[in-house]
Amino acid sequence: FNWGYDPFHYTAPEGSYSTNPDGPTRIVEFREMVQSVNGSGMRVVMDVVYNHTAASGQGEKSVLDKIVPGYYHRLDDRGRVANSTCCANTASEHAMFEKLMIDSLVTWAVEYKVDAFRFDLMGHHMVSNMLNIRAALDELTLAEDGVDGSAIYLYGEGWDFGEVANNARGVNATQLNLAGTGIGTFSDRLRDAVRGGGCCPDGVGLFAQGFGNGLYTDPNSYDGRPAADQRNELLLYTDQIRVEMAGNLATYEFVDRNGNLVNGAGVPYGGSPAGYTLDPQEDITYVSKHDNQTLYDINAYGLPADTPLSERIRAQALGLSTVMYGQGVPFFHAGVDLLRSKSLDRDSYNSGDWFNRLDFTYQSNN
């Protein structure tokens, strides 16, 4: 369940997933998998992790540093490889690393017929990288390449942190910077407004409530604020949800909680605007994914302890409805329709079967 985030060779299918890791079997089976999924009426999205490698320098699994030392990885002001991704950060602002990304993605598109790409920590790449990737894919045609590259969707995590934050190494591919490009970013606005809290709460913060689990309307014992304060926060969350359900458009106009005519960019979200897209396809809207608590688990924290199962199910449906009925691109965490629980584990990449399995017999909510 480690998600395959230890990149060794970006353009080789993972051998451990094939029936025979030696020779061409992994290639053939990957192609057959994509063909089968497409044949069932679904498309295949590949999670790509170009923002880091598992090793650098002279490490056993280091590749790029052994080709041109110090070029393919991003260095800090002391000459050390930056590791804000928790691994060895790559330097996509360098021309040949961008070429590596483009060549790799074109290969996955042409030779394996991947339909869309999801970029891990996309904010560690540059907007120019993403636009050049878009242009390279757009050049692919059915007649010449066997694929319509313009139909390939691109999206990713537009978080702004680390050594690239605030455009420190160039205009990086973050939520606000990608407006108008047609490239999607995960929006934390709806997630936080529905669930309460932020991306990674701990301690008492885990019990923060939002629109979907009882803020003001059914407060739990951990929120000791006056009712008026809870109500004001709920009304702000409601405005943020309205913007998100309109595709998170910066230009979407409506009458806000205070009776004022505002647009999406005029609704606050922390120190940023709530609305930041110029096209709904730039908005990946969600309430749970792999590195947050499942929706059921965060509601287990947020809802009052004596909430009956029937009401927990209704809270689950309410949260999901804000994703389903919005104008953005809906993103659903696997098992969310089964009330999936991971036993309160937030980030279960190394937690094993008990936490990660899905029970399709419907006898439990694993």
C-alpha cells in the first residue's frame, strides 16, 4: 500500500505487479489492463511522481545524479539536495528534466494509452512545465500516434510549500497560478468546509466540525465556543461550499452570508481566495482521499458521540452530495459509498491489510 511513490525508472511499469517481472511481461500485461478497463467503458488515470526520486547521490537506487551530478535534483543554499517532498526533490525548472517528464508522459500516452495523468505534489513543478507537457500531448493525433492527446486530462496537487513556495524557483504549478490553463488542482476548500478543520488535524483539532457533521446545528462536546461564533463559521463554510459547487470559479457572483454581492475570489479561505479557477475543469472537488481520514472516520470524530448509525449514514450522504452535485470534477475516495473506515488511520500507506482492505461483501465497512 506504499502507492509506488519511490520512483526508480519513471517510464517502466512496476514489475512486482506483473506475473513475471523479467522480460516483456510487465509491458504486455499493463497494456492488456488498460485495454480491458477501456473496454468496460472506463478510463485509466496514472498517478505520476516526477517531483522526487527515492534516492540521489551515490545511492543504490540513484539514477539521475549518476548521469549528471547535481543537475537533476533541486539544491538548497548549502548545496544539499532539497527534500521538502520527504525524498530527493527533482529540479523540473531545468530544461533536461522537463524533457525527461515530457518524453516519459508521451510514452505512457502513446505506448500504453493512458487516458489522464494525476501529478503528485504538482506545486513542486513549474507552470511552464505543465504548459509544455500540455502542448506536447496536444500534438498527438489518432492518425499519427494512435491517441488523441488533446483528450488527455491533467490534474494534480497544487499545494504551495517547501523551497518552491511563493514562486521562489519560478512560477510554480499551484492552485492560483494554474487558473485559466485547463489543468485541474485538488481544492481543499470544500474538504475543509464540509469536514471541519484542515488537511492534517491532530489532538482536539480532530473533533472540529464542519457543514457536514454538525457545526452549530449539532455541536459536540469539544467545541466550547459561543453559539454565535459557531454560526458565523458555519455561514462562512456555506459560502465556501457555494463557490466550490459552482466550479470554484473566481468570477462566480452571488449574495453572501452578509447580504453583499461578491464573487468567488472575494470569499476568504484562510489567507487565500476561496474561488480561484477560471474553468470548472480546473477544480477537483472532494471530501476525502488517501491521505486524509476517510469521511466516515472524520465524522466519527466530529459528530456527537451518541449519534446513531442512521444519522451517521445521512451525514455521509450529505458530505458526498456536495461533491456529486457540484460543477467541478468529482473525486471519490474508494469505498466511500460503503461507509469505509480505516480504523481512524489518517495516512495508511504502511499500515497493512486491516486498515486498507475494501470489503465488497458489504459485511463490514473496511
